[in-house]
Amino acid sequence: MRRRVEAIPGRPLPYGILGGCTEVIDVTDEHELLGVEWMALGCSPVRDTDWCAPDESPGDESPGESPGPPPGQKEFFSPIHEAADPVTIYAGVVCSTIGWSYQEAIEHVRASLELGEQQAVESAFWRYTLAPRAMDLTPPEGPVSIAQGVAALEGCLAESYGGVGTLHVPTGAAALLGCCNIAYRDENRLSTLAGNCVIVGSGYSAANSGPDGTPAPPGSAWLYISGPVVVRRGPIDVIPDRAGASIDRRVNDRRVLAERTYVPATTCTVCAVLVTTC
């Protein structure tokens, strides 16, 4: 008879959405787990000022052409209103009550959630936030190389956001980042040569869909870029909270569920491009 031992331990991938690129906030106000909203910072343009009027008369403009603001006159922009919605992830276990206590079930389901929660958050963030908001930069000719794709994405973000952004890469395409020195290890995170942070997500690989929700064709992968990413998360809830309530007495099975609510968010521009992985 085989001897029962401890499960083989695991740990989440180090450069995922809960890694060094992301500000992860353990919320103390449970209302934040219902969703959040804010006035975006850094999405409005910052302009230089032309203090000297051009050496031309007002009649030099072409008919119908807007002259724009007069020299020295400053423009004002309304802040962009943004919001993020919650997503609740869970892990559930079922086993016979014979030889498996309620406390053992709790320990098992909590460990399962903690190992797999990053992947679940990545998949939800990709499908519900990145894809619906993204501008597709893929040329009509089809997928581009990963170096060309990253260059296009970083250019897209830089045109509208002056800060450090976040490159979102499926794990299945991560190895290609090293072939052209696109990314390098920067302490506990990955960065591009332009300075943008890189999230490599197994949940991104599971989704790997474009802005319209269509999965990437074989031999290709979608990459996204966004502003900074902030993830709010609540505590782990174990259901049920009593040993007796966990038992299905019809079949003598014990069922225990662990769940946690997250509110992942990003800001300003989101761009996408399809790259070849062959």
C-alpha cells in the first residue's frame, strides 16, 4: 500500500500580474471590492508654449482651416473618468470524509487558490479589461515579428502617456523576448529597453485573444500594452465556515470552497498587436 505524503509544493510564476510590475493593494475598505473609479492622471496632453506669434498675417490661413489656439494661449483638458470592476476567483475541492478532515480540506483549498489565483486574475484582466479597450495596431498584411510588435506598442503608448507603462505578454511568447534583447531582468521584474515593465502571464496564454475576442491563429500571439497596473484584493474566504456544513451526507463527501475578490485596473491607452511566434 502506498504511503501518503505531503503534496508537491508550487509557486506562481515570478513575472505575472501579481509580481514586481504591479502595485498590489490588500484593501481595508471592503467597499473597494465592489469596484472603483477615479479621474485619470497622465492621460491629458502636456504641451509646450509658443510665446512668439508667427510672422504672418491672420489672412494667411487657408479657407476653412482652423488656426488653432493663438500663440501663448494655453489649452485646458477635462480629466478622463475611469473605472474598474471586481472579479471573484475561486477554488473548490471535494473528497471523501473518510481520512480527510475539515481542517485538511481548508489547508488544501487555500493552497490551491494561492497557487492558481494569479493565472485566474490574468485571464480575467485580459478578457474584461485589456481586450475590450485596446486599439489594434496589426497591419493589414498580418502578424509582425515580436520586436516589431513591441516597438509599435511602445510607440503607441508613448504618444499618449508619458510615464512607465506595462507590456502584457503570454507565457507562450515570453522566450522570444530574449532573442532580440527586448526585455531584461531588473531586480524583481522584467523591463524593456524603453523602460516599460513586462508582465508574463500564464493566464494571458490561456486567453490569447484579440480586441474582438477572436483567439490568435496557430503560430501567433497577441501582445498588449497599457499604463501602470494596480490590483486591489480582498481576503480569502473559506466556505462553509463550519465542518458539519461541508458534508454532503447523501454521498458522504466533503466540499470546501475558497474564493477571493480582485479589482485589477489600468489607466489611459491600451494598444494591441498580433505577432508571429514561429
